[in-house]
Amino acid sequence: MRRGWIVLVLMGCGSSSAEATAADPTTPSATAPAQTSPPPATTAPQPGTTDAGANDSGAKPATNGTYRDSLSVCWTDSKCKRAMIVAHGGDWKAGSAPYGSMAAVTAAYTNGAEAVKIDVRVTKDNVPVVSHSSPFEIWESLDCYNKKIEDMTAADVTGCHFAGSSETYQRLDTMLTYARGKLVVQLCVKEPTDYARTIAEVVTEKAEDFAFLEVSVQDLQTVLPPIANSGKIWWLVNVESNATDIDTLLDVVKNPHAFMVEIDQVSWAADAIKTKLHPAGLRTFTYLKSESASQSDLQALFDEGFDVVSSNVTGENLKARVATNTARGISPP
């Protein structure tokens, strides 16, 4: 399949623009029109029932939501057995719905994902925007290639087009406004110096019940506690392949809003989930990077014990989620 200009994110919440690589640096011959308006309410399957409610650790805004749009339903409930998925960068496709674009986020919602992962950086006028790299790589944007977001205004950034697409880059508040009532949002803040501004934006937008931040154990222990309103935010703690970080999180950090732990696909993951994380009341998450991952590849991760699986192949991940929840007797699957 012809890839065109594309951002393939092979890492988690690192800050280096070297994480992105070009799969095929060739401008696509045709692009689809940008899709920036929300789909009608009937375009995405809506849950007929909800799972167990909120975890009592920490105050959260009242919600009448579901697991598709509220962290208080299933996401922060350690007793919830529902398998859920995250569309990494949205349900993206080269040209028509680039990674991290509004079109990709809209497609994730329309096609039934519970959540999307987007990257956050902050402009020189102190506005959080959605972008993976700084400076922009050539496969991300032709008109803004090599420009640093930190040297640009929000108006500059939102005037940038994704390479090979009519889609433009978005402010974080625009994305959160779209996601409200539709999707849970995983925020990957690319620079630790931008945590405070991102947290402030989540609180200003009253998005604490549907947006969470991915962080390291070290940042959760030392960098984040002094930041205003950090106690209102839910944390996905990424230990990658470091087993000792799990012990540090459980025995030292003990943050009540650390609700889920991300682990790489390592040999000890299943045992850690069974003997440490689930007994401690924490849910578990993994990201499978491969663009060629199959339903069986993703389903195996749910079978291993992961509660939430993120991938770049939303269609296959949806099939894996449905099969897993059907086997567990969970409806809707």
C-alpha cells in the first residue's frame, strides 16, 4: 500500500523528533478533504450499558458518561473487566487522515475506539498544540518544515498543513472540545517543561474526567507534585521495560491518581500484571507499534492480561477488543 507522507511514531512519550520516521517520502497523488466537524451522534456505536463506576481515590467531576468518554467509568475502576483500545494518533491514514490530525481523531470516534493518543507541545505564546515533532519533520509538514513550535505562535502552528493533506494542526483546546462526550484522550507531553501549561489547559477545559497524561515514574515522583492542579489529573505511568519502576510506583510514589501502568511487551509483563498491578488495584496498558499487527497479535495482549491496548491499526484492534469482550461475556463488546 502506498504510504505517502506519514509520521510513524515508534516510541512513547519521548521528546526527540528522531522518534518519527518517514515510511515512504512520496507525496500522495490525491488527498481526501479535511474532516473537521464532529460526526452526528448516530455515526459511532454507543454503549447500551455501562461497566462498574468510579474508583473512589480522588475527587472527580460528576459524570453521566460511559467508558467511551469518561475516566470514571471502567478506566479508573480496577474491578472492570472490559478490554478497551486506544487509537495511537487517531485512526490515521496517509493523506486523508494524518497521524494526530482532527480527521484521524474523528475517524477513531466514528469507528468505535474508546480513546485516542495525541502529542502536546507548547508555542512561544504559551498555547498547547497537538504535534509530535519540533522542529517539524519534512514528512509531517511541507509548509512548516524545520520550524520549531517553541519559536512559533499558536496561529502560526494552526496555519501549518500536514504533508500531502488539507488538514491543519490543531490547538489542544480544540481537540478537547471535540472529544468531550465522545472519546477519552491520552496526552503525551513531549517536553517536561510543558507539563504545567498542559495541566492548566486540561483543568481550564474541565477535561479532568476524560483526559489523562502519560508520565514516567520519575516525573510523577519529583517533577509533577509541585505543579498547580496536578492532583486533579489522572496518570498513565509508563515503566517501559523497567520492572523496578513498578516497585517504586507501588512502594514509594503511591500516587492515588496513578490509575494505569504501561508496560512494553516483555517476558515478565504477565506475571507483574497478575501478582503486582491488578492486586494493587491498577489497570494495565501496552502499545504495539507495528503497522502490520494482526487481530491475533493484539488479542494475545488482552489474553496476557493487559486491560488497554494501543496500536496504529485501529481496525484490527477493534476486532481484537470485540472478540475479547465477547469471550468474557461483556456487552456491548
